[in-house]
Amino acid sequence: MDSGAWDERYAAKDLVWGGEPNRWVAREVAEITPGRALDLAAGEGRNALWLADRGWRVTAVDFSEVALERARRRAAELAPRAAERIRWVRADLLEYVPDPAAYELVVVAYLHLPGAERRRVLRRAAAALAAGGELLVVGHDSANLTEGTGGPQDPGVLFTAQDVLADLADEPLEPVRAERVHRPVAQEAGPPKEAIDALARLRRAP
Ligand SMILES: C[S@@+](CC[C@H](N)C(=O)[O-])C[C@H]1O[C@@H](n2cnc3c(N)ncnc32)[C@H](O)[C@@H]1O
């Protein structure tokens, strides 16, 4: 999907991904001492705002102007002091090159691109980590298509945690966690179903 298609999707509905941070981002980052964070594909800013509220200085990047405008406004309304710690950047991640070695944390949540493009973005994300910094990648797992619910239906943009490790095999990063995780999803009718996510967390050598 290009930025125009994402703008249309965001314009059609408020808080497409909800207002709370993604559960895996919250779980993995809760114990990390706040510093400088980079949120790639930040969307409506749920993770960026949560990070800033915990004291992180956040650079949040997305190519949807509709999402970023909503994120800016929501952050200013809900948490004006935290909002001052967020820099919103409109950019296409296929072109965007983050400052190297500048972040203690890089989050990439639910960015689904064809493999070669995903690798390009993830390698730049890895290069943006300062010594000892951590990269957290989460997204709909390849198994979600047949065993889970929701998410993109094109297998070419799904991935596994092992795919992320393979993408970054040449980078000076140590895996901390690489796994498939299950997330309950409320249904309009009937009991909740489980979505299957890929979670990869890696650390740059100190
Ligand atoms: C499923 S949303 C996830 C948003 C956010 N990470 C979250 O978890 O709430 C994917 C986001 O990726 C953004 N995106 C997709 N391709 C992109 C690209 N090439 N450059 C920048 N942003 C992109 C979309 O605009 C969208 O906001």
C-alpha cells in the first residue's frame, strides 16, 4: 500500500489500532531505562506516546500525513508534556536513513513489506542503534494466515522472527528473543480469536 492508500484507511476510521500501546512493545520495553527511541512506521502514535510518557525521547516516522496529524493532536491533548518529547517525521521508510548509532531503542511494529524492502528498512534500523541499544520488531507472523486471525492476507509481506534474524545476520546484533506469540483479538460476534505475531528482539554489542 502506498501513502495515499494508508491516508484513506486512516481517514475512514479513528484509532485504527486502538489507543493503547501494542502489548509486545509494552512487555519488552517496560524494563529498559528510557533514552532515545526511534519508532518506524509509527502510525497514529500509540507506541510513541506510551514511550514518551515513560520518559523516552522519541522520533516517530511514518509516511501517512493523516496518521501523523492525528498522532500529533492526540499526544498534545492527552499528554502535553510527553508530546514535547516526540518528534514526528513524515518520510517513506524505503528512502529514510535514520541517524546512525543514535538510539537506545528502535521499534518496528506491524510494518509489512516485501522481503527485500523489509531487509533494507531493518538494516537501517540496526545501524541506528547506539552501543547496547535494542531493536524490537513485531508483526503478523506467517502462520497467522492459516492459524491466526486478521492482518495482511498476502503471504509475501508476512514474516517470522527467524526471517528477521536472517535479515540481520550480518549486523553486529545478538538475539535476545525470537518467537511466535499469541494475541487475543475481540470479535464482533462470538468468543475472542487468537492472532499470531512474530516477535524479534536484538541487542547491539555494548
Ligand atoms: C499496521 S500500521 C502500524 C502502526 C504502528 N506501528 C502501530 O503498531 O500502531 C503500519 C504503518 O506503516 C506505515 N507504512 C507502511 N509503509 C511505509 C513506508 N514505506 N514508509 C513509512 N511508513 C510506512 C503506514 O502508514 C502505517 O501507519
